[in-house]
Amino acid sequence: MAEARQALKQQKVSDSVKQVKMATTLPSLPSEVIEKIIAFLPLPDVCTCMLVCKEWKEMFSSEQFCKNYVLRHYNFDDEEEPSGHLNEWSDPDEWFHYWDDNEDNSNVWVFSNLPKRWKCGIVHLASYSLASDKQLKYKDFLQAVYILMRIKKAAEELELDCGAWANEGTGLVETCLFTWDKESLPTATDIISLYGFNPEMHKNPLERAGDGDQDTDDERSDNEEEGGCVRWKSLSTSYDVDVQKAHAFFDWWKKIFSPYVQYGIGCEAMNPVPCFILANLAPGWVGGVLSSLALT
């Protein structure tokens, strides 16, 4: 089945390249016009256009094109109010803590500086700003953002859930991203420091690491027309999704998240706890899933 999908994919790419090459026989257009036209295409189609000729490859992989493309397709304005997990973790009534309160409850918090979320859905550190990042390389940034947007789309379509370590209930799958200049993935201590977690949450983080190349498990319902459930480690789909589509997503996922790390922060101190599944998404960028685990 995998070989058939790969052959079909290669045939589609070949057909796309032929169509683009046929288009190049038309009267030449200024490069600025070509860039504006190609910028409307989905990113996989842009990559296909790079196969046409050396000039197009250089044009569509340039920093300026990548900057224009990523800013055109994704909204990097910050949300006015926290949503999702950020909203829950900003409200002490939405989670339980097991440490002693101060008289004024001033020590009841998760983050010293609550992370922010771009309107495209990606959570970033509160201290980070695209405008002030002088080292930003838009080609790498675009790659990381595209990966996270694909995860976000799959989380919605496949109803992805994050569960691990005797997790009860569901963990909404969101995405996060931050700059990282080391070759190795961040440790739990790094994550605690980066996100400014409450000192009460620093002890005994739950950790898991490895390669993402293990096979997924497939569980079908009795009535195959109703679909089935696909799992990869602590991520799973709902029981009524397209199993073939789910496998295709996890096949893609395993290539990106190899290696990966997974951390649960604040275990034995609060519930549910923040959970990260992280990988190197592009040079200078680490990101992945941000979720929560209700531990017992």
C-alpha cells in the first residue's frame, strides 16, 4: 500500500512538472509577476515549480520570496485574549494545584509570563517578536510554520488526542514554536526555563524521547465503514476517522519527529499538566505539539 501511494505521488509530481514546463513556453513574464502568481499556490506546488529550472528554484527559495509567502498566507498578529490551553492555564479555577497557597494566592500561576498565540494558531514565547528578530531566516521559518499548520489541520480533521502516563480524559492538540540554536533538542530543564514555569512545578518532569520511526497501531471498529483509530505513541485519532488518511499523516509525522522529546511539566504539583512533543522542525527552530495531560 505504501509503495502504491508513493508511486501515485511521484506520478502527480511528474504531471505537475510537465504542466508547469508547458506553461513556460508561453511569452516570458517579468520575474516579479511570476513571483506574485506563484505566491498564490499551496507550498507543495511552489516546491514543484522549483523543479522547472535553476532560475525558478533560486527565485522561489530566496529569502524575499519566502518572507512574502509566509506573511501572505499566515497571520502572525497576536490574539487579543488567550484561547485554548493558554486560557485554561491563565485561570487558576481551570486547573488544580497541590502546593500551599499564599494568603493572597499570588503564588498560584503556571507561567511567569503567559505565552502568546499568533492568530494562525501557533503558540510562541511571550518574549519573542518576529519584528525584532534580527537573525530571522524566513526560509527556515516558513518550513517550520508549514509543518505546524499541517499538524494543526490534521488535529482538526483526525480529532487528534494526546494521552500518556495513565492519562484520563482528552488533551487538545495545539502547536508551539520557539527559536533554538543548539544541535541537541531541549531538555526538560530548558523547557522549564524558557517558559518560566512556576518553581512549584520544577520537580520530577515526566520525560520520553526516541525516534519517530516505529509503526503505528491500527484499531478498527467492528463496522469497517465507521473507520477506525490510529495511534502513534501518545497521539491517537478518534474512532470514526479515515484510517488511510490517518496513516498517511503519521507516516509523514514520523519522518519529522525523528528524533523527538516529550515532557510533562508540573507532575505531582498540578493537574492537568502542560505536555510538549518537540522536534527540530527547521534550522534554528524547535516546535511541535502543546497539549495537557490529566494524570492519576
